[in-house]
Amino acid sequence: MPSGQKLHEQFSTPQARDNWVKLNATPLYGLIRGALTTLLTDLWAVDPPTDPALVAVLQPVIDRALGFTPWEQLLPQWDEYVAVVQAARHALDTEQLGEPTVDEIIAEMMLSLKTTLLIAGTGNLGAGKLIAEETVRRYVSFAAPFAMPLRSYDFATNSMVDFPSPTTLSLAAIKAILNPVHDSTAPQPPVMKQFAAQSIVDFYTDWEEYYRGELAKLHQCSEYNFQIDYFGDLNRMRQDYVHNRGVCSNSAHCAKLKWFSKGDLMIPTAENYLQLLTDFPADELRQKPVPRQTGRDKLSIRASIPVMREFEALAGAVRASKGDALDEALSDWIETNKPTA
């Protein structure tokens, strides 16, 4: 957020000062005030904080934002607003806030999911706009003596350039990658698989590496007690995106998110993405899970590379799955080393 210094430099000339009183009586005052404060007030209106410690820090900021008045000059009010914001930022950096609740973590998960889906669903719009603008530019040039050549997008400057380089991607390549389709019944362009992969992998990783453990701490249970089909299905998709180049294999066995058949290129539809929101297991996450006694889970250990390679080779040849072979090996080890009564 900028301080009032630059505004003072621009608006503190004698003529500007004379105009401030007049400005306060015009609709322009509301426009300027809104530009300065509505990002905060709009967010507060739709998603206010619930942590009392956080509310105590932010309430003076929202009060000052809502306290702008046309009966006083705008610049001094803006300086007061900035001072309150700076004090709140200092408090956020130095004061201890309350621990998140289960509902707050679930709300954060939903916001993360919606953000992820927004990117997945609209991520190609920027490139589509780029194509449209460059295509119009080139078509207009057809009326000139010499048609303009296709340009390239330069990642170093975020602009279109005339000559290719190691940091550019040609417009022709962008068009081929996106393969824009205007028929709503036609398949989606293959590039949408990349947006889907990033979304599924990112959201499931957040669950596995952070949210699962945080909810387990609040419920005072093992994180492995959370056995929810929704997240199990996301893990199957993650495996196919990461290890099978986004071609359905494990995902064909999803219990709840039954989107793909074996061999499908995994590009979710709008209805699929919507199901991630409508079927999000908020109620299950609010409940302390039943202690897990059966089922299967991964084993995260370090072992000798030669031993691991020999085990994997033998396990694949002798048993139906490596998991069955590992069960047998661990059971034998436990039986051998179990303390005698």
C-alpha cells in the first residue's frame, strides 16, 4: 500500500489544494475513496476473520477505511489510514495470534481449492488473448505492401518480439499447443491436461503435507486415521499425472470421483471440477476420525540401494505385488525379533 507521500507530491500544489474542497463535494471523491479502500472492505464483507486476536489487529484498519468522510480533506485521512495499516502489519509480524480451528482450516482448504480451480479453468485465457491480439495485428498488415511476419512471445520481457531466441515461443507454436476449440461439444485442447495436473497435484500435496497433519493435531489423532475416498481418488489421479503422463490407469478405480476410464487422457470437464467443490468432505473433516486398524499405507524408510533393488526384482517375480512381498518380509522380521514372553 503506498504512503501518502506521492499523493502529497501530486496533489499538494496550490491549485490542487484549492480543488480539494470542491472535489469532496463531487462524485469524484467517492471514486477516489473507493479506489483506496474497497479491496479491504469488500474482502472484509465476504470473508471476515474469526480469530479474535486477528480481529483485534485488523478492526482498527477496517474502521479507518469505513471512516473516510467528505467533510474532511482526503490526503490527511489517507495518511491516517496508512499509519493504521502499518501498525497492523507490525502487530501481525510480532504478536502471537490464536491457533487455527478446524473450521478455519477447512475454510482455508476450500479457498485454496477454488483458487486452484480458477487457475485450471481460466489459465489458457491469457494465451488466447495474446493469440487474438497478434492475429488481428497480422491480418491488418495484409492490406499493406508487406505482411508482417508472425512474432514470438518472449518470457524474459513478457512481450511479443520479432526474432526468436532461447527465451521465446512462436505464436504458431502457441496456437498449436492451445488448439483453440469453439465448439462446446468438442474435446478440450490437450494443454488443459497440464492445468489439471498442476491443480490436482498441488491441492493433494497441500492436503498430504500440511492440512492432514494440522487437522490431526486439532482432533488429537493420527493423521493416518483420515481415510476419505475424496482424497484417495485425488491421490490416484496424482499418481497418473505424475507417473503416467496424465493417461488414466489408477484413476479408473476411483471410488467417488469417477471421471476417467483406463487409457483416457485425463482432462477434467467443467462438471468434474464442480464436483470437487460440491463433494468436498467438509463434514467428515470436522469429525474426529475413527482409529484405523486395517488397510494399507506407504512405508517411508531409507535402506541400502543394492538391497532395495534386489528386493524389488525378486518381489516382482515371486509375488503378485511388491506390497505383498513387503508384508511377508516385515512379518518374518517381526516374528524373528519379537520379544519372548
